[in-house]
Amino acid sequence: MKTGDLFVFYGLLQPVSESFPHVIDLAGSGAFLGEARIRGDLYDVGGYPGMVAGEGLVCGTLYRIDDPVIVPEIDAFEDIVPGEEAESLYRRERHPVLNAEGAPTGQTAWVYVFNKPLAEDPKIESGDWLKEGAPRYRKRKRTPLQWVVRSVFATLFALFAYVLLSLVIGIIFDNQLLTLIVGVGGALGVFLIALFGNARNDGHHSGPDTSDMINVRMD
């Protein structure tokens, strides 16, 4: 990997994505160069896109690396395990860059190709995750029942946090007011995190939010 190398991002690494991982300084380490296409087929592999070999056109965003030091961060985001391709969720390959009509531009770019077997994952016929895959995922994000279940668990976690914090602060400081403030504040924080926290929103592939009963990953 060297300065000037190109990537084509087709999922949440695209800057217009709602879940763009701002913890990775892509803007400061390179430049987004506009739309691009690559040859392949795109699938919704559980709330995130996975490209595999195929004859379709996958829509993405072309990106130029100016500081290669960021590449390990991108690889980690894509769940690439160094030296362990079989354990990696994606693998990084070079592909010809195509225009909107599917003609080669003369450029090549690194692309993250899905590295696991496809099950009954739905194909994204348009090849455009942002237009077809992401909106479908947002619609199914949480049902009312899932909100109820999550609320129950959030309440239980909050009660546990209140009891634990009250016990610890009470023993250490022996101050009822301080114990009440810390206990209530901590319980409220735990409740909000448990209720609204979502593995998808932290911009990482690190696994599903089981309380949502759906997988949460992305390119």
C-alpha cells in the first residue's frame, strides 16, 4: 500500500452514509473523488453489504489514500484479521474501476470483498447499497416488540446499577445525598445506554446487537 492508491467503498465507508465511521479520519488521510463502479454482485448479508464475484455493477465511492498509515484502521473496521484470511470477514483485492456504463476508466482500486459463504442473503439487484440496502435496513431496524423487550432489559440494568452504586458510594462516603445523586445519575445513564445503544451506530463491524434480534454489520 502506498500514497496515491485508490479504494472503492460501497457501504458505510461512503461519506454520505448515515453511519459513516467518523472515528476513522478518512477525510484527513485522503480524498473522496466521486462515484465509481466495480464489477461484482452485491448482497445484504445481515444489515450490511457484501460484494462477491459476479457480472453486475456495484456502485461505490472512489477514494484516494494520501497517508497509508490509516489503512490498518480501515482493515480493522472491515474485520480483516492480519495473516488469517479464513478468519476475516472481508478480504482486500484490487479491481478495475468502471464508470456508470461499466466501461473501464483505466484505474485500479482496492475493494473489500465479502469473505464468508452466502446463505440465503438477498441480492441487491441495483448494486447500490445506499439506495436499496440501507433504506430497507432502516425500516426493519426495530419493531415495537423489540422496543418493549429492550425497555425491560434497560430497566433491569438500571436497577442493578442503582443498587450497586448506592451500596459502593454509601460505604465509601456515608453521605445519603451523594449516594442518591450518584445512584440515580448512574442508573439513568445505564438506562439510556441500554435503551438507545446500538452496535451499528459506533461505526464498527464488531457484531450484532442481540436485543434487536438482527445482525448489524456493514461494509
